[in-house]
Amino acid sequence: MFGLAAVWAERSSRRTLNSLHSQLGAAGLVAAVAAAPGLAAVVDQHSAAVRDILAAGVEGSTAVAGVVLLAGYARGLLDQAREAGWRLTVPHGPETGPMDWLTFRLLAVCSLASSMDDPGYRKGFELELR
């Protein structure tokens, strides 16, 4: 039974991350890179922070699939943001205006999600956990 629950959790998590990527990540990552090289670096810094949080800051994280942890983190961010009245604004380039912390953090989640299926990513992630 545990195997079935794990499969369901991973599929649900992938749907969450795919939805976030289609709403924000696809356009937002391109806009961040196009607007200025410095913005891509900010997304990279947020990605590193999220990776560190998931690797070291979540008790029992080694027993849970990375995609499930990442989706849970994204859901938590979005829930808190909605409660505070935050609205998702998709950046389309410099004319959109400055991006806030939450937008950068969600773009980082999208960036990490898109790289999770890369075999080199998983190998590097396991090394960081040691």
C-alpha cells in the first residue's frame, strides 16, 4: 500500500509543479534571463537556497522523493502568499517591472523542477545530502 501512496504523491506533485511552470516558469524564466544577466543569477541563488532548505531543513527528507518535497514547498509558499493577498504576476520582460522575492523563489522552484529529471542533477543532490 505504501508504494501506491508514494506513486500517487509523486504524480500529484508533478502536476503541481507542471501547473506552476505553465503559469509562471515558462515565461518568467525567459523574462528573467532576457531582462538582465543579474536576474538569472538571482534565480540561481534562490534555487540554491531552496535546494539547501529541502536537503537540510526538512526532517526525514531522505525518505521522500525530491519532487514531492519541492511541490510541498511551492504549495506552502503559494498558500501563505494567497493568505497575505499576493497575486501572481507573470514577468514578460523589463517592462513588467521589478520582481518580488516570492516571484524569484517560485521561478527557482520551476527551475529546479525542470532539472530534477536530469540524471546529473540527482547525483549532485545526493552528494549534497551527505
